[in-house]
Amino acid sequence: MTHGADETAIVDRHETDTGARSERLADALEDPHCRYLLRYLRESDEPASVAEVATHVVAGITDDDPENVSDDVRQRVQTWFYHGQLPMLDDHGVIEFDPDSGTVRLADDPVA
């Protein structure tokens, strides 16, 4: 009977999926962009716009003033955050990302 084999396959796939998700989170947290993002959010008491966060992340990485960040660079980081990092960090409970309002904040009790 293959019933037990099917259950084992489901469990194995879940463990693989969970491991891959954990590895993806670990990789993201090692990225300097995400570290600056989390640092900025930790220092903010209010939700921040994705544009504001992107500007401050680029400024932190380049060790420059936020006013000196070009619109082009800010837009590229903002797009990368909006479509990749922010939803993933939100899924893991690290941040709270609202794509409709374009705001992000540190989760009340971040798991990472």
C-alpha cells in the first residue's frame, strides 16, 4: 500500500520547504541592504515609506547623506525591496509590510 509513502513524501517536502524558507531568511539577513533596513526600522517609531527606507539604506551602505542618494538608485532599491525582500521579511514575521500604502515597520515581536 502506498498510503504511508505518500505521507512520508508530504512530510519530507514540508521539511525541505521549511529548510529552504529558513535558508532564504538567513541569506536575506546577511545582506547589507536588509541589515540597514532593519537598523533603520528599529530606530524609527513610526511606519516608514518604502521610498524613505530605500533612501536611508542606500545612504547607509554608501556612507553618505540621504539627500545625496540619486533618484535612480533609490528607485532600483525601492523596487527590489517592494517585490522581494519586504514581502519575504513580512512572511517571516520580521517586519510588517503594507504594499497598498507602501509602508513598512519593524514587527512588534520580530521572530528573527
